[in-house]
Amino acid sequence: MATETVFGKIVSGEIPVEILAETERVIAFPDMNPQAAVHVLVIPKSTEYQNVVELAAGDPETLAEMIAVAQRLADELAEGEFRLIFNTGEGAGQTVFHVHAHVLAGAFKEHSLV
Ligand code: 5GP
């Protein structure tokens, strides 16, 4: 079983967040430290996958659902165009080891890659 992360606690409801989108397999909520006018995190409800490479290999349908949710959020909250970032590994800036997509849209903080 994967080590519990802060996102596992968000999925279980232990840490409350504002849910911006929810599907059978995915939830989305605002990043607590936004780097753009729109900065939403899209995560699978499953706690099984630490990063996007593992998710793509093990459950590509959920990855596709995360990307579809990202587009829907960008349509609703911005002009429909967005950056999608998956930090993968500590050296790349990943701090939470429950796969998550950063969806960024609107005005960006200069130089920020999240
Ligand atoms: P990473 O650096 O792992 O790609 O991104 C983790 C992101 O999760 C960071 O941008 C951080 O601000 C966000 N984050 C960490 N803990 C929480 C939390 O408890 N609530 C919310 N809404 N965002 C969080």
C-alpha cells in the first residue's frame, strides 16, 4: 500500500478543500499556493500511483479522464487554453507523491514552472 499523502487525506475528506470538478475517478481543487490566475490540481481518487509515468502504465483511462477534466476547468475558468504540468520526481520539484496535474491558465507568475 502506498504511503498516505496529503492528497490521500483530501480524497478521504480528512482535509477539506473546495471541489471544482469531480468524476468517478478524479477530483480537482485549487492549489493552496497558486502560481497563475487559475491554478487547479487534478488528482485521481486512487492513492495507488505516485507519478504520471506509473499512472500512464497502470491506468491510462484515469490519466485521460484527468486531462479531460483539465480542459473542462480551463473552459469554465479561463479561455480554454492551459498549461498541464506533472512534476515527476523530487529533483523535478515533486513534493506530493500522489500523482497530480497542475492546470495553469490566465496570467502566469513570471518564470514560474510551478
Ligand atoms: P508538486 O510540487 O508535488 O508538483 O505540487 C504539490 C502542490 O500541492 C503544490 O503546488 C502545493 O501548493 C500543493 N499543496 C500541497 N498541500 C496542499 C493542500 O493541503 N491543499 C492544497 N489545496 N494544495 C496543496
